[in-house]
Amino acid sequence: MVTTERLILIPLTYGQLIQYINNDNSLEAALHLNSTSRKISIELKEALEQTILPSVADTTKNYLFSTLWTVIVKAENKMVGDLCFVGEPNTKGAIEIGYGTYEGFRKKGYMTEAVSGMITWAKQQHNVKSIFAATEKNNLASFAVLEKNNFIKTGETDSLFNWQLKIK
């Protein structure tokens, strides 16, 4: 668990990921949270089923680098978004981060604060040297989160900006 001024970030276990996918408020009940209205995108559902769940089930891996971390606002006791790392650090000590804020909770700085909390967590992991991300060029809010957390734009494709933050 990671805590920030306004947030609690909880890494979900395999069983909790199943509850997350079910999207029937069973996860919120299990975590003693108020219900949240959230939609699971097709891309996230595919990532959960094809990558995240198998990685979390693999006991040879550190699931904290593969699972979804739910972002909870302390004041409302509600899930407002989630984030994840896309696997354990590579040979250069780099990890990829992805994140999303639920529609009703955007533009409040929650994800900027959540990513900051995860950067602090990553700095404490001995094998992490940098964090990278990719954002769609038209997703101003997403790359604002990275800019506010001192990520540097390292390149681009036709549709994406690439970002990196060196932490060691």
C-alpha cells in the first residue's frame, strides 16, 4: 500500500482483480469502500485477462509490478482510478507505467498525486532506475500528469509521445 496526502493506493490481489473485472461493487465491498461508478475499457479488460491476471498468478514474479493498483480518495472512501506497471524492471532497470482516472473524478489532480506516490514507491525498489510511459498525442490530461511529475519527452510516433523519468 502507498499513501499520499489525499490518496491510498492498493495493489490488487488475483481475487481482487476478478472482483474488479466483475464490476459489481464486490471489490468495493471487500475493501470497505463506498461504491464507485466505473467503466472498464475494452483495452483494459483485454490487458487484465491476457497479461495482468496471468502475471499476478505467476508466483515467480513480483506481482506488485504487474497488478492493477486502485486509487482511493481518503475523504470520499471511493475508488477514483487505477494505475499499473507493465511488468518487472527490464535489464536496464526500466518499468512502464499506465494509468486512468474514472470519468467523474478527472481534473482534480488525483492521478498526478497517485503517479507521484508510485514514483516514491519505485525509488525504494532496488532494481528500478527509470520509469517510462506513452501517451496519445491528443490526451493532454495524460501527459500533463507526466509533466507535473518531471517526466521528459523522449520521442514520438505518429500518434504517441514517449516519456521517461530517471530515478537513480
